[in-house]
Amino acid sequence: MDPRQFERIDATTWRFPAQGRMRVPAVIHATEPLLREMDDKVLEQLCNVATLPGIVEAAYAMPDAHWGYGFPIGGVAAFDPDEGGVVSAGGVGFDISCGVRTHLTGLDRKTVERIRDRLADELFRTVPAGLGRRGRIRLTDRQMDAMLAGGAAWAVSQGWGEPEDLERIEEHGCMKGAEPDAVSRRAGERQREEMGTLGSGNHYLEVQVVDRVCDPETAGAFGLREGEVVVTVHCGSRGLGHQIGTDYLREMALAAARHGIELPDRELACAPIRSELGRRYLGAMRAGINCALANRQIVAHLAREVFRRFFPGIRLPLLYDVSHNTCKEEVHEVQGRRRRLFVHRKGATRAFPPGHPDIPEPLRPWGQPVLIGGSMGTGSWVLAGTKPDGERAFASAVHGAGRAISRAEAVKTFRGERIVQELRERGITVRSVSMRGVAEEAPQAYKDVDAVVEAAERAGLARRVAHLRPMIVIKG
């Protein structure tokens, strides 16, 4: 992308002024090298988002942004219902509430290294991974409704996890306002046997070691210590979330003209927040959030069970669980006035600053943990929300490294078996049902996560706390 088409506000803020049908400007937070690496489609999609009714302030993109469905991945936009604001299924995406959670083990790297292969085999055997993989749980209709209404809180009530987990999950593990009746029967059927499964694509379960601490005080408050091992889960709402997105995108596209909405791109199908369709989608989407929260809770419980076979009595307390494909109703200050907005984050993570009331008390003084998945080869990051000189992009941050090349191109370029061997030589054990899937997720297919995270910190979106290097990777 050519930086010359932007107004450069500072070293990491690039503004494209509103023109044509745009109601607000488009703003990208990135260093110049990252901006140059972005495809032009990111700006095109941001400009389209900026035309939607009721959008507030700007259409934003994070440093890891790349082309997506309707919204760019790494896109953030907020809408005011009092000004005819809309909710867009394309602005949330198909993997509703895909997110990351990290558990502390208290184990040192050498202790885990001694059993690395056996631990990898047992995790791979216990946690179902792969496209369409079914778990050992089959939900009845009544259980499905209870899960969609209760989220991780429902999972804990069924014995998958511990009550204290809920204090470290967004929304305390249960998204209010979920409407199971707004979820189609087809969506429920797709999810009936997929609870407690990872799925495919970039989803994973990793055993990682804290190999670098950037902010010792915050890391200490988070329970992160150099040389200690953590367990991280990255997955979402599986088939149910995808079906909700499919169902409502189709309905929104057909209803747009009736609501007086002229779509610049059919993939931006949306409905007024205060319309019957908008309310129904929000109810279904919130049910999808609860599905993802419950799914991650169960996957993490299965991983706990495995660790307890090797280390009886180990606890694995939860550091945090945060989503990055959502639309949430939040209060933000815009031009000196507090407004209740519906914030879409597609491939972007909520990053509330220190002192925010929605951060659990033990973590509140330090800012919300922001969990950033990298690649199998480069590792992941823990960041924390910050507020250096005012809120940025509605308190949002990056969600990962961001793809540098498509999955199709990656499969043509890399061999999964070779990647597994190369990672093995670097002390990283990979278990996957698909060598094609490994090739799609080759480390070289992603941007430099360290550069992305540094850009996020320089932009004031979040600050670096600790880097996590993978030891074991379980993938679909």
C-alpha cells in the first residue's frame, strides 16, 4: 500500500480523509513498513465500512490488518444506535468470538521438556482437532439452549472447569442478551457434537514457555515468570458461528434496501441496530459468543486433565480469556461526550486501560490482558491495555501476526512434513491431523509478529508484557 495517499498524523497513524459516500475517515495504525506490506484491499474495505449509517469517529485498522470478508481482518468500527447505526454480520465474521485464553502452570521449561513428546501425544489424543472433528460431548436440544444462554458459566456448571475461571473471562464467561431462539436449527445441528474441539485453520492448543519479559511489574501481576510454562488455547464458535454468519448475512443483504441502506459491498450486509432483524442478529451473535466461551472452557478443561495425569494436583489457573471477532455494546468518550456504541472488532482484541471497571479486580490496576497469537515458529505475546494520551480505536488492539500470504499460496510454497521437521529441530513439537493444514499455517505465511506488536505499542494501543515461545503445538 502506498503511504503517499494518506495524511500522516504521527509515526503509526495514517489517515485517509472522508470522500464520496464516506461518513468518516479511514485510519490505519501501523509503522510505515507494515503499511507498505498491506494489500490495497485493506483501504478499499475500510472506505466501504466508513459509508455505513451511524458510524462514529473513523473506520480503523490495526497493524496486523489484511483483506477479509466485508471488513478487513484487524478492522474496528463503532456505531451509534441513536444515529441510525447498524450491526453488520460481516463486521463480526463467521468465526464468532474466536479468541485466546492462557493458563499458568507454574512448571519450569526443563520439567516439561523431559516429557515433551509424551505430553504432546496425550494432548493430541485428548483434544479433538481438525475440520469437522467431533468431540466426546453430544448436546441435547435442551443442553444446546442452556449452553447458548450460559457460555463458559454453563460449561463450569457441568463440571468442565472451575468457578474461579469465570472471573478471568470476558463478560465473566457469559454474554448477556443471548437469544438461543434466534439461532437456526441448522446452526445447532452443526455444533451438536463439536463442543470441546479446536477445529482447523489457525486454531491451536500450545504449550509455551515465557522466554522474555518486557514489563516485569505487569508480568508479575499476571503470574508470568521467565522460564515458566503456560498453556494457550485459540479457537472459536466452530460450525455454529459460521452458520449464524451465513444465515444473517443472507437475510441482511436481502433486507438492506427495505431499511434504506445502500451497500457498497454485499459482504457488508447489515441492519439497523434498532430493527427487528438487527436485534435478532445481536441475540444470535451473543449466543455464538457464549458457544465460543463454552468451547474454549471445555478445551482448556481437557488440557488440564492431561496435565494432571503427568502432574497430579496441578491447578493451571486461568490468566485471561479474550475474544477478537465480536460486536459489543460499550460506553466510549467521543469528542468529550460519553456515548453508548456498538463496537465491531473483526480480528481485533478489546484492550481496556488500567482502572477500567470491566477488568477483574486483581488485574484492574495493570490493564486488561491482551493475548496475541503469532505463528508456530515465532511465538505469541501477552500485552496489556494502556491509555497514554487518550483512548485509541475504541480501546482495541491487534489479535495476531496477520497473514502475509494466502492459504492457497502457502500450500503451493511449503510442505507440511518439512515444516514439522524444521520446527522439531528448533525444539517445537507439532501434532496435526493434516500436513496440508500445517503448510497453510507455515510460520513464513505470517507477518513478523514482533514487528506487529511493537507497532501496537508505539501506536498506544497496548503495551508489551511478555513473549511466549511454543514448545508443543496441537493443530487441526
